[in-house]
Amino acid sequence: MYKNVLVPVSFEANRDSKGALEIAKAIREEGGKLTLLHVMEAVPGYAMTYMPAGFHEDMQKSVVEELSKMLDGLENAEVQVIDGHSGRTIVDFAAQNEVDCIVIASHRPGMQNLLLGSTATTVVRHAKCAVHVLR
């Protein structure tokens, strides 16, 4: 059982974030902390000129609302939405917040992942805590 569990959430269709949350609830000790984390990656500069004013803030607010729905009624749980590169930011957040276990949903790796790496791969390789990968 873990005292402080982190669940990075991606809204990609091929990731089972709800399944990861269920696992996190099952392995979290009674009274333990659970955090849903979404990392907002930077929009390329060339695309920013096409975005309406306040786009980033509106998107962040929308993500917080969506994640909060996932935690509805769950005690000692919080939502964090931060900017950065997914893999590195998840690892850094876990280290800075004394996370015991990261539960991350992943897709089946393909050739692209073997060459470029994925968020889950980065987390597994660099996290200083336990990592549970859900496929």
C-alpha cells in the first residue's frame, strides 16, 4: 500500500486513465493521498498566432473541471495541471512531492516508441519511486 499515489492523465483515446485511477485507489493506503496530474505541453509558436486570446487559461480550466469530475467524492485527492514536457514533468513532480507510486496508463509500444520513446517509458526509466504501468 502506498501513502502518496500519482496518476498522470492523458486525454488520448488509447489510454485508460480511468483504469489507472481505479488501480491507484486500490493500492493507496487508507487516508493516503491521490493526485491526478495533467501536463499541458507547449503549443508550437507558429500555432499560437491562430489561438484565441486566453486559450491556455481556458484549456487549463477545462482540464481541471474534467479531472475534478473523475475524483468526485474521493477523499484526500487533488487535481494538478502544470505546463511542461510530459515525461520529464511527471518524474520531477513525483520527486518534488514525495510520491510513493506512479500509476500510468500506456498504449502498446510500436516502432515509433522504440525510436522516440514514450511518456510511460520516460517515467519508468527515470522515476525514483515505484511505477505501475497499465496497458
